[in-house]
Amino acid sequence: MNKAIRTTLFSIFILLITISCSEAQVSIGAPSPAASAQLDVSSTNKGFLLPRMTQAQRASITNAVPGLMIWCNNCVAPAGELQVFNGVSWTNLIGGTTPSGTVILCNKAWAVKNLDVDRYRNGDPIPQVTTDYLTWAGLTTGAYCYYNNDSATYAATYGKLYNWYALNDPRGLAPEGWHIPSYAEWTTLFTCLGGESIAGGAMKETGTSNWLPPNTGATNSSGFTGLPGGTRDQYGVSFGGIGAAGWWWSITENDANTAWSLILLNNFGNLAFTTRDKNFGKSVRCVRD
């Protein structure tokens, strides 16, 4: 039998199997499938193997439907994880996700967008506070706002600005499976990226669509995609820095009134790590547990 005939017969065989499988329940390794199963795979010494791929390969999937499952090789260091598409984003099996996904940096999975939740992990609402000195400045509990109190303009790109007390609330600001980075985790990250003098450029989104010129040193070689979401001052009176500066909280306190935060600037390729009053409104990035 020549090669062309063998190829034709094989194609017919595959077509018949496809037609059969599309019209009936299928059992593999068992005499017949369970009544409630469309596909019943039975084995005592082998597993069911899902497609394995990287984040970049996952991103190339078009028209993903809710329930689609893969093994993501590099979504969580060092071994990857099982993920399911929920119709909006890829999640793990306990729902740990961010709408924006993750990037592996120095053996940790970091969110690639700022946090934008309005509820604590247990479902309790986080107060949105738009008033100034009489309310925002006097808070010792969690709150959030949008830059300039303008969600229509800033929410989709920059997320929310949170005071530090929202991070420290025992109900949990970060989604399940995530946490707010500590001083040590931020330090490990920018040290791994080459130190304070160059890590800022490696962490900034490139171009001037969001950053004001000159966006010095920006390469985003890390994939962190830092954005200049600005800040709200500790009195709640003024907002500043949009386009020019990105500020991110750490969970680590400096003293009773201040905590550590990271700063990226449009006119420097370095970064700064400094303390600010806990009533400042700043962006938040999460890191996977």
C-alpha cells in the first residue's frame, strides 16, 4: 500500500472517530462512560494531561471561552500552575487572579496592573472617600479614591489610589492568593533588576502615551509596566504627579505614622524607595503568595 493510500485511509479513520465522538459519549480506559459524563477517562496509573504553554502562548489563544483549561508553565515560579479562563481573565483553581495577569520577576509572580478593587477579600466594601481634610486626613481605617476623584478618566488605566490603612486591614485588600509586597520584596525586586540606579527604567512602561516626556531610561524590560498614576496628599486636598510619577505602597511600616513606598519618575531612569504618611493615596501592586 503506497503512502498516499495510507494517508487517505488514516484521514478517513480520524474523520469517523470525530463523527462518532461528536454524537455519543466517549469512554477511555473503561467499558462504557458514566451516565453523566460526555468524556470518561479511567486509569489507575496515568493522568489527564492538559495543554502546556507559556503566558505569551496563552495570550495568543483567540476567542477563549469560559471553562477553557491549560497548564501555564511560567505563570507561577518555579513550576507553573493549572489555570481556567472565567470569561474575563485566567484564574487558578482558588480564584487567585488579577484582571491584568502576571509577570514572573525574580522567581515571583507580580501583577502587571495596579489594583482596582472596591471590596476587601471577605466582601466588605472599602469606603470611597472624595472629601478632603475633614474626612480623608483624619482616617485611620481603609479608604480609596480615584485620581482627581475622576473614575471616568483615570480608573481604566491607573486603578485606584488607596491609603495605607486599606492595605493593613485584616479583611485583606489583595485578592485570594495574592498579597501586598513588603519592603523586603520590593528591595529584592529592584536589586534583581540591577539596583536602584537602573531598575526604574526596567520597570516603566515605554513611550509617552501615559508617561510625560522624556520618560528617561524606560525599557520595561522587566514586564512590570509601571504607570504614572500620581498620588493624593495626606490631607486629601490635592492630587499630583499624573503622567510624571508612579507611587506604590509596601505593607511595611516605618513608624506609627509612615510606611515605605516605591517611586518611579518620568525624568529619571532610577527609582526611589522612601517613607510617606499613611494617609497618602497611592497605587497598589500585588504579588502572588
